[in-house]
Amino acid sequence: MSHSLPLLQADCANCFALCCVALPFAKSTDFAVNKPAGTPCKNLREDFRCGIHTRLRDQGFPGCTVFDCFGAGQQVSQVTFGGRDWRTHPETRGEMFDVFPVMRQLHELLFYVDQALALPDAAPVHPELRRVLAETEQWTRADAAALADLDVTALRGRINTLLLKTSELVRAKVPGRKKNHRGADLMGARLSGANLRGANLRGAYLIAADLSRADLRTADLIGADLRDANLRGADLRGAVFLTQPQLNAAHGDPKTHIPRTLTRPTHWT
């Protein structure tokens, strides 16, 4: 990560538990209960810490172990609102909870752009990437009112065009014909041992797919849904735009090869 950027991973100790309050969740396999946006989770303590943090999966909240704000929580808590928390300063609640999802998108975009800038094969688009990086980083330091008015969808669209160019440049170096499964419904697909090297899997639905021993080197996985996907023995080295939340949502084992910039989830066997 570039040193000029804000921290792009969650620092819960410096956040006012915004993901536990601002965001809604529905009772499902990911969450044990329903919770509307703006309402504190029943497990949230007065010190902004989770009362079941070490038992989230056992208590029916695996969705919490997968979520990552990319550092947006502490940015909103400590920068946008200058350390004023929503309990001591209840007047901040509305703005703070509205701004958090916007900041989360900005930090996610910073993560992807920073990743693209680290890829030598994407050098032709690096100048444009640096420009949008600076623009996005500047937005993360804007005040709450400006962030509320930001057309983040338009910004995401411009950045996504550059990320797509990045992906094409990087994957072009992979020999042979690459598979195109962009946005494909591959839920539960049997892809064990599949050659998906350099494949386009952008936005693909890979929920519960069997990708064991699959070759996913240099595959574009931006936005791919890997919830409960079997990655045991799969090779993800060099996978383009793979994130920690995607790994956290999947299942792997000691034979799963992952990029050096990511961490092997603790629940993998």
C-alpha cells in the first residue's frame, strides 16, 4: 500500500463499531437475527467491542467474520468526525451512519487502484490510475456534507474502466485462450481441477462452487462471490483483485496457494 494512503484495513480499536450499527443485516446463514440500519447489534458492548467476537461463527454470525470495511470505519470515526462518537455525541448519528457506507466504497476503490499500481504489466494505465488515486484519497478527507453529496457511483464507474484495462493487460500475458465467465452463475459448479488461469471471473457467482485444486493463477476475481466456495488445494497466486473478505468467505486448506499480500483465514482446515 502506498504510504500516502489511509490505512486500508480495519482498525477496530479506533472505530466506533460503525459496521455493527450503521449497516443492516437479515436473518440468514450469515446472521442469526434481523437488524435494521442505524440500530446497534445486540452483541455490541458499551466500549464499542463485540461481546461474542471470538465465538461469532459458533453463535450464527459468520457474516461478521467476512465483512471488511477496508479501513473506512476508523477514517470516519477519527478523521471525518474527529473522534466524536455517536453515543457521547448523539447529534452525529445520522450523518455518521450515512457517511460510513460511502467511505467504505471509497476505501475499497483505493484498495483496488493501489493493487493495480503494483502490477508492472499495467504500466500503460498507471498515469491515469495515479490521478484517480489522488482524487479518491482527497475525497476520504472531505467533510460529512461533501461525502453525502458525492456521486460515488460515477466515480466507481470511471475507476472500474481503468481496473478492467488493468485486468486485460495483466491477463494478456497468460499464454493460450482464457475462459470468460464474467458475471456467470456458477453457484455449486463442479470446477475441481479446472484450468482457470487468466480467466475472467469478474462478478461471477461462485457460491459453494467446487474449485478444489483449480488453477486460478492471474484470474480476475474482482467482485466474484466466493461464499462457501471450496478452494482446497487451489492455486490463487497472482489472482487479480482478490480480497481478504473473499478468502474469508471461502473454505481452504494448507495446500491452498494464496497471494503473499493476503492472510490465510483462521477457520481454514
